[in-house]
Amino acid sequence: MAVLPNPDRVAVWAQWMQQNKEAVIGAMTKADLQAAVNALDDFLNTNATAINNAIPATARAALSTAQKAALLNYVIFRRWGAGV
């Protein structure tokens, strides 16, 4: 899987800014946030094989790529998005 196209990265950046207007403390700029989006997307692309291999074989074989991505999203949201 390739990194997100630039318009999709911009959409992530814009959505985050729209939904988190008061969540940033400090001197982070919009460019800094865009760099964070790009870095996370690059990291996920670089580590896609390791992430996939972390899923037990039975689930890895049964789940589609989209389902694996959704599952990863749920785990990440529960770990950090829910205030854990």
C-alpha cells in the first residue's frame, strides 16, 4: 500500500484542525501539523508489513486489508483517542 496522495493528507490535516481547535498547546504551526500527518503516513507505509505480521495468522488470512486497517483504527482510538 502506498502513502496517501497529497490531497488526502491535506484532508486529514484539515479535518484534525477543524475537530481539534483547542487541542494544541504550544508553538506548533499548521506546517508542523502537516509534517506530523506526513510522518505518520510515511511510518505506516514503511511498517505495513510489520503491522500485518503482528496480526495472528488466522485473523491475518481472514481479514481484508480494509478490515485490518479498521481494526488498527479501533485499537489506536481506544488506546489514545478515548483519553487512555
